[in-house]
Amino acid sequence: MYYKFSGITQKLTGSAPTAAYNPQGLRPVVPAESPTMIFASPTKVVSEAGSTPEYLGANRVPDLQKLFQSSEGVPIHLKRGVPDRLLYRTTMALTVGGALYCMVALYIAAQPANK
């Protein structure tokens, strides 16, 4: 026997197999008309686009693969030079500073209150 949730009685009730497998609200809905266009510029149809894809810039992936796969003895997180060093050192400084701040806060919280 198949069951489905009844919205009227708020209980499970016996039903036919098709009603149990397609409960109310989960039936596939085919839209009557195409949805309205969201963006102002129209999109290209596949036949209009041509066979070559259009990119906004040059493909930098092969260059970055060469950079990151080379073995220069430099850690991977510092391979891109000054920006990586700046980001790494800033992160380390904030981590050490936060740990020291936590230790000071714990020390102050451990002191008895003066009356």
C-alpha cells in the first residue's frame, strides 16, 4: 500500500502509486511560456556564435602551471614574489598578535577583582 501526506487532515493517508510518487507540489511543471529575459543584452544562439569561443583575455593557466610546478626551492605559497610574501607575513603577524592578545586577556581574566 502506498501513503501520502494529506494537507487537510495533516496525517498520512492511503493513496494510489502515482499520487504517492508524485506528491503535491513536487510534480514536474512545464512552463507555458518562456521566462522573461533578465539581462538587457540578448544572448547568442549557438548557430550565431560560431565555432571559436571568445575570451576576454589571454589564457594564463599554462604560464601559472610552469611557475608553480618548477622546483626552485621556494615554498608554493611564496612562488609569486612580493605580494605572496606580504600576504604571508601579514597573516603570520595577525596570528601571533591574536595569540598574544588571547594570552593577555586570559591573564587579566584570571586576576581576582580588587575591592
